[in-house]
Amino acid sequence: MEAQELFNSFIEKYTESFEGQVVKDLKLNFEKLTTASELDTEELSLLIISIGKMLEFVDLKTAGIDLAKGINIPDTHINEALQIPAIMGMLNTY
């Protein structure tokens, strides 16, 4: 599955029980991120890993890792993507 399809199907699956303007805005922002952005497949797969880790969605994180490994992204890059949420959390604290 392509990175954009993976991300969009994950968002649909986990927001299907929610309604309202906030959910619509969230879906729209994620759609713009995956379809209208300048991110290539490698960047998007690393972003999926980071978002999965940050939101504690194990399935999304795992799918991102599988996708990244499938397109031969080095483990060092995958590990960096897993560390980004912690770094951002520390920056937000200070």
C-alpha cells in the first residue's frame, strides 16, 4: 500500500465513529498533508512513523515502519523518526 493510501485509510478507520467540524478539519488537514504536499514517499513514511509514535497508535507506527523498510529506508532514519516526538515534547516543555 502506498504511503498516502495507508495514512488516509488509517485516519478514516480511527475517526469513523466521530462527528463534527473538528474531525472534518482534521481529516482535511491530513488529506492535504498526504496528497497536496511536496513530501516524497520516504519523507511521508517517516512522518507516518513519527505521528504514530506521537499519538501512540501502534498500528500506524508499525505500518509506517513496514513501509519504510519496504522502500529500503535505513534503520538510522527510522530510529530518528521514532525519536522526533520525544524531542518535540521536550521543546514544547521549555
